[in-house]
Amino acid sequence: MDVKIAPDWKELLAPEFEKPYFAQLTEFVRQEYASRRIFPRGSNIFRAFDKCPFDRLKVVVIGQDPYHGPGQANGLCFSVADGVPFPPSLQNIFKEVSDDTGTPIPSTGNLDRWAEQGVLLLNAVLTVRAHEAASHAGRGWETFTDAVVRAIAQRKEGIVYMLWGSYAQKKGAIADPQRNLILKAVHPSPLSVYRGFFGCRHFSRANEYLRSVGKEPIVW
């Protein structure tokens, strides 16, 4: 597995890379890439970390599984490559950003621009088989990304956690609400978006909080 990851993350997560579960996960992922169509491409598995180094981290967004359609997953949760049509959840995120902040809906669903400002767009599972949702769940990725969230919670404060849906809320439960801003809403998928994602104003609330702790707000 190509561990292309920002140096400060690599140092922070080094103990995880040495554990038996990670060796098993690596072997599984290598075999999957060798024998099946897997997303994202191998060099993008750790791209969320590469685009958002630990020392610049301001916001954590937790997703579940990479997109499993051709050309969609690019290593950042909810994000797609330039030129790829917006999946429904991303469309709903952009609608809320626009309604909340007045930012026009962008022409690209590539969220590199968020990551480069300090938004960690972390999926719980970092790889998936083409057209098979959750096909790499339960193989060890969740243990690794739990360790990521734990490391942030233990070493950082003044962080905004955007936890959309019960899965993300459970994964982010370790974060201390006394030392960070915890924003919770339903998932932005079409199945739940009208039950409280629209109107949650997470993006303006995040920026208000970041300003209050002396950090630059995010240009959403």
C-alpha cells in the first residue's frame, strides 16, 4: 500500500502502521487492487492527510465509505474529481453552504480547496470495490481512522467537528465539547437531508467559532 501521507501525520500515526491489524489490512488492500477494480486509485488512499497536514487542522468532517462509482472517489470524503457530476450528498452540502453563507454553488465538486485550508475530510473506510458499497468495511480501516480521531482529540483543541449522521456522531464521540465545537446534524443524503441538514448552518457556525479562537475562517 502506498502510504503517501503528510510527514507530521506519518510521525503521529507511526504506531498504527506497526500494529498487526494494519499489516493484515495492507495485505488485503494490496490483493484487492491486484485483482479487482478498487477506488480511489492507490496513490489517493491517504490523500485527505496529504492535503490537510496535522499542524494546519481546523475542521474535521467524517464520512463513511468512498464513492464506488467510476471516477468519483478522490481520497477526500464527499469530494469528487474535477468534471465529475456532483453525487446527491455533495449537491446537498453545496446547497446548504450557499443558503448559509451566500457562497455560490461551485462548478467543481473537488474539495481540495477546503482541505488545503485545514479541513480534514476523513472517511471511516478508505477504499472500496467498484459498485459495491461498504465492501471494505470491517477489514481494519475503522480501527485506523478511530486512531486518527483519537489522536486529534488528544492533541488538539479549538477544532470544529462536523458530524453528519449517527455513524459519524458515534465515531466523533471522543471529542471533548468543552474544548472544541461539536456540530451534529443528520446525514446530507437525499433520504435524510430534510430532517435537519438543510438549515443546520454548520458552515457559518464553524467560521464564527474559528474566529472566536483566533483562527482564520474557512472560505467555503
